[in-house]
Amino acid sequence: MENKKLFEQIVARAEKLGTYKANVIPVSQIPLDRAFRDMCATNACGVYGKCHMCPPDVGDIDALMGEVKNYQHAFVYQTVTALEDSFDFEGMIEAKKQMYKIAQEIRRLFAELGIDGALHLGAGGCGVCETCAKRTNEPCRFPHLAMPSLEAYGVNVSGLASAAGMKYINGQDTVTYFGAVLFG
Ligand code: SF4
């Protein structure tokens, strides 16, 4: 299948899965900055060192940024969810769970389309297990489903949004999450 048709098919199928916007851009347009790893190290999310897919366990930042450059295309998608107000933390958690679910459905979509070797990157943490096996020093339970975040690979998500023609923030009392699949 020619690339344009394949990209249109991926975007159309992803929109049916619940993404708000989706687009395919060249990987060369993805802004990378190792400083995003430093932000992870501040442990604002409380998961640093507690998930196999998060820093530092996910791997050396320079090696991961190098891995990104091995791909040609990036399918970028976002979810946007309405919140009751800006303190609706339960709503944010639910929105993130929904994002994780969509990310795994997109993984299945790529497998169905026969796109092998794609790198799936999600939104903060892995999200497959309620509690990551890292917390009990056990190996990952589902390596074929485990998903690192965009930030863990040094992706500037705000810049990624601009490159993909999307807004990073989508209005008051909403929460937006981003994911990407690198392939080709
Ligand atoms: S699949 Fe489970 S055990 Fe593996 S990294 Fe994700 S949350 Fe941790």
C-alpha cells in the first residue's frame, strides 16, 4: 500500500478508536531534548525508579533518542477529555486510563496492518498493570504490551504537538494526552 493511503487509513481507524486528533509526520520533525529526562528525575509524578518503562530503568537517554532516529514516520495522536473543573483529579486519572486503553488498541491496529517493529510511546508511565512489577523487583509481566512514555525517550511533547498540527492544551477544564507510534 502506498504511504499516503496507509497513513490515511491509520488516522481514520485511530479516530474511530477515540483519538481527538491524529496525524503522521516525518520522525525528523520530532523535537528531542535530553533535558526531558532531567524532568523525569525530579520525580514530580512519583514513579521515577518505580516502573520498568520509566527512567532510569527504561534505558540510557542518548541510546533511546538514537533509537527514535532509526524510524522514518511518526503517527502522533492525542486524546482530549472534559473535566468537571481543574481540580478534578479523578477525572484526570480516568482520562489517562482511557488513553492507555486507546494506546493498546492502536498497538493492535498496527499489528493488524502488518506494520512490524513499530515503537509505541505513550503518556507517562506504562499503564498496563495496576502496580508495576518493578516495585517488587520482579521482571516485567507483559513485555509485549509494556509502553514507555514520549518523555522517557526525550521527546518534547509540546513541540511534537506543534509539528503534528495539534494544540498542546485544548481549553479550560480539559486534559490532553499524547502518544506516538514510530515506524518505517
Ligand atoms: S507491563 Fe506491567 S510490569 Fe511491565 S512495565 Fe508495564 S506496568 Fe510494569
